[in-house]
Amino acid sequence: MYLTTEKKKEFFTTFGKSEFDTGSPEAQIALFTNRITHLTGHLKVNKKDFGTQKALIGLVSKRRRLLNYLKHIEIDRYRTIIKKLSIRK
């Protein structure tokens, strides 16, 4: 698999509060961003993989909803995660 347990723990410690903080919006957004970049690379090679394309669209919308939630509850955390992951709206 492309994402090991150690890599996930690294995401959680970098963007969450600890390595066991899997529920914070920042950690989930970081994981979704990693999966989105992985699937985008896959779709560049396999242009007719429509199942993966649908999954990618779903992941982008989940990430967008989490970012909107984070923007509404605390704008500073939203700006920090946008800057760290270099995502644009």
C-alpha cells in the first residue's frame, strides 16, 4: 500500500495534536491531501480509470467540507493548514 502506518503517524504528529489524534480536522485534511495527490498521479497514467476518478472527486469534496468547517469554527487554524499544505481555494 502507498501509505504505511508510520507515515500516517507522521501526518498525525505533524498536523494533529499527537500521533493518536486521528479525529482533528487538520490531520484528516492532511491525509485527504496526500490521497488526492496519489490518485492524481495515478489518473495521469491511467486516463480511463473512471472509478478512481469518481473516488477522487469524492475525496476533494470531503476535504472541501472539512476546510469549510474549519474556516467557520476558527479561521487561524484554517489559514495555518492552508499554508502548511499549500492548498488554494
